[in-house]
Amino acid sequence: MKKSVLLVLFLAVSASILLAQETGGVKGKVRTTRGDGIEGVSITARHNGEDVKSTTSDIKGNFEMTGLKTGVYNLVFTKSGYGSGLMSNVGIQNKKTNNLGDRLILTIDQGTQVIIKGTVFDQDGRSVAGAKVEVEKILSDGSTKSFGTGSTSYGGEPNARGEFTFKFSEGVAKFRITASVKGASASKEIEVSSAAIYRLSITLNLNKEK
């Protein structure tokens, strides 16, 4: 009886060792087009049309998936607010981890974005190109946090001169937009609530002698 039990245990251990020897892994980083890591992306490995294993990217966008049998997989990347991503024909080799690097890029789904579009004018109603535009988020305590800067366009598209565009994740917020050029500056505040395009205009009182 004891020999039979030992034989079963030996076979079980041998099988698990053999299984471990026939598996590998994959790792990489999911990022935006700007290079920022994306946290909370669901990564699913599919083999022969079936979902085999899943994991989630960390705060820096890094992920690692182990215990995959050797073979060729498709990796599917999903996160709310982003378009889905697919990487096909990812090879998994025995006892090796396939490092995909940071080639995994997800683009923001504009259908879930707050988009602020605006135009800067002078006091005579002419659009102003090359003005600096700064966006600040107004916090609940009245303080502000910088959310980026840009500049108004010189054209390139019909009637696009003097325009600017900023994009944010969906959510309730209040922003202050400040435009400045040639010593003149003016601001406007705008409240946003859901994914949509919000428009505003800012007028600068420019000194014509400058």
C-alpha cells in the first residue's frame, strides 16, 4: 500500500515538473501615444480562439503573464476609455519570457473624452495665432492644478487660425483657460460634466504699438 502511494506521489510530482518545464511567459508595457504607462489595462491571452489567462497592468503600465503553455497566442488589451488593442502571433517558448517591450500602445476613445475647443480673438474680433494657452483645473478648495499648455494655431485648416484644443478624461470638473500674448492676458472658466465638445472664446486687449 505504501509503495502504491509513493508511486502515485512520484508520478504527480513528475507530471507537475514536466508541465512547468513546458510553459513560458510574456511581459511588456502598455502606454499611450505620448509614452505614459496605462494602469489597469486588462490583458488576455487567447489560444485557438479560447481565453486562456488574464492579468492587469500596474501603475506604470507594466504587466507579466506566466504559466502559458508553449505555442502562439493573441493578446487582447482592453480598458474603459481606450480603444481595444490586439497583438497577434505572440510566441511563447519553454522556460522563456517573451519581452514585448513598450510597443503596446492604446489610443483614447474620443467618445469618452471631454474636448475643450476655443478661439482667441483681439479686441477688434480678429483671431490671434501663436498665443500661449494654459489650462488649470480648479479644485474643490479653490486652488488650481496645471493641466497643460498649448498655443493657438496659425491655420492649416479652413478658418482654424487662432484655435486651440484640449482633451481630458470624462468626468465632472471645472477648468480655467488662460490665453496670453504680447503682454496681454485673459481667462475664462468652464464647467464640464460628461463626454462632449465644449466651446469658448477668449478676447485679448492687445496694445497695437507692440
